[in-house]
Amino acid sequence: MSKKRRVFDIDLPDDLSSDPPAAPGSATAASVARRGPMASAVRENAESLSNRADMEARIRAENDRLAHEHVRLKKAGLITDLIPTEAISTTKLIRDRNFDGTDDLSELKASIEAIGLSNPIQVEQVGEGAYELVQGLRRLSAWRELRIASGGSDERWTRIPATIIASGEALEQLYRRMVDENLVRKDISFGEMAVLARDYAADQQTKVDDVDAAVLELYRSAGKQKRSYIRAFAQLFEIIGAHIQFPQAIPRQLGLDLRKAFEVQPDLAEQVLADLAALPAPRQPEDEKRVLSGYAQAAGNTERSKGPGAKPRPARTTFRIERPGGSAKVTASHGRLEVRLNTDFSAKDRRMLEAALEAFLAQLDE
């Protein structure tokens, strides 16, 4: 008995290149199988944590870069900010400008009100929210006066633009910053520069104790001739500096002439000091300049009279009369008598003055 062959129709897929289905239990089948909810949550959390760690690492790297850049700019004095004026002190450095509050700041204040502060002040940060002024005393003073004038109601004047330098800079370098700015501006007097050199040498916190060394240290940017003038003024103030209130009012040539006069006539200093002490209060710059100019001129005349063919200098007598109302300085020369007294003679009665002078002249004739 023969067997019949059975024929079956097999439907083949159209895409014969497709991969055959994975065998049950294989790795491929497991990877494509649908994961459970817990596994998916764990995987998503791990990916999220990894991404967050990468982001935090990038942020830390950027913050480190910005911090180093901030420190670099601060050391270079390139960080500018608006800081409260009341947070700024002016005590660390001896100022090279003889600013006593009488300086006229009207033009500077008008400029600030019109266009703002073109050149920020410079400060050193000395603590949290505390600063020490390095450059810009007049600008800071003008800013504070504007705030007072506004009655404190205008918020513009509560904070001032300032360049902030890092704390810890050497004291000598801070002085150089202050001095160099005024040298560039060319409006600081030789008297002020000499006073600063003297005070700098006397400061226990500095490394120099000699005025000449102080001049060289502070005014390294100045020319040799200019430093020579500063030293001459410093020598002058060693003699009469304690009695000079307005060193900024002494012209260069007057200071040089006086220094030379004291070298030739050492006893002249005592007379100058006496006349300065006798000046009426409140003293004015013109008063000091008049006294100093008189002695410098007299000393110059003495030097010229020593030359060949020079005419003899007219005799002059100077003396002082002490009175209960104040001392009077009297200068007598040929055809002239001068009396200096702390009295307003224009307020006196004319008849009384005439009677006093007539009695005086009558006494001379006897």
C-alpha cells in the first residue's frame, strides 16, 4: 500500500532580507522585550543623575574660570563698581594734596552734574563692604558735597563709580598710585610734593626714613630736575615747615630762592619764623607768600649787592614791639616807616589817627 505525499502551500514573506525572529530566551529577544516599569524608572533616573553631574562639573569649571579672571582684573585695577560713599575712608595714606576743605569744587561739581564722573576714583577693598581711598580725594569730596546739597534725597549721589583694587597691595605701591596720578595732572605744587615726601619718610609703616630716599621712591616717574626741586622744597620745610599752613601757595622760584637764602644766612630762618607766627588769624595764603617773598627779595638784593660795581643797599632797621593787644612789627628805612599790626586802621577815627601820628612825629623831632 503506497503512501500519499501531502503537499502544503507555504506563504513566504515579501522581504527575504529581514532578519529571522530571535529565538526565545536569546539576548536579542530580551533587549527588545518590553521592560518593566521599575527598570525603566531606574534607568531614566541614572541617566538624569549622569546628565546633572556633567552639568554641575561644567558650571564649576566656568565659575572657577570666572573667579580667576575676576581676581586677575581686580589685581590689575580693572574692576569698576558703584560703591557707597560712606563706606570709603581716607585715613590709610597721607594725602599729597593739601586739601583742607577750602578748595573751590564748584567747577568740578558742575561737570559731574552735567556729564557724570569721567574718571572713577580708585579704592582698595579692606574688608566686607569697606574701602580705603587711593586716588580721587577731590572727586570724592565733590560727590559728597553734591549729596549734602540734595539733602540726601537724590540716590545718584549715594554711590560713586570706583575702580576697586585687591587688598594687600604694598603700601609703597599705593603711594605710587596716588602720586603718579597727580604728576600726570600737573597741578600739584612742589610744596605739596615736598610735604608728602617728608611725612612719608616719617611714617613708621614705610621702608624709608630719609627725605631724599622718599623723594626717589615716590617720584620715580618724575624727571631728575623735578626731583631736585622737590628735595629743595623738602629742605626748606625742614627749617620752616612747621609754621607753613599753605605749602601749595609757594611758587617754585620763591621756594628755591628761600632755600638758597637760608644756606647763605642761617640766622634768617629765625626772623622768618617770627614773622610767620605774628600773622593775624585766620591766616591766608597771600599773607604767608608776602612774608616769604619779602625775605627772598631782600636776600636776593644782598647777593646782587656783593657783585662788582653794585650800589650799597639802603640801611633798614626792623624790630618788634610787644603790646597787650598783639605784637607790632616795625620796619624803618630811608624815607619810609612801616608798622604791621593785627588792627584794622581803616576802622579807626581819622582824627584820632592824625593826633597819634602828629604826636609820634613830634617825638621824633625832639
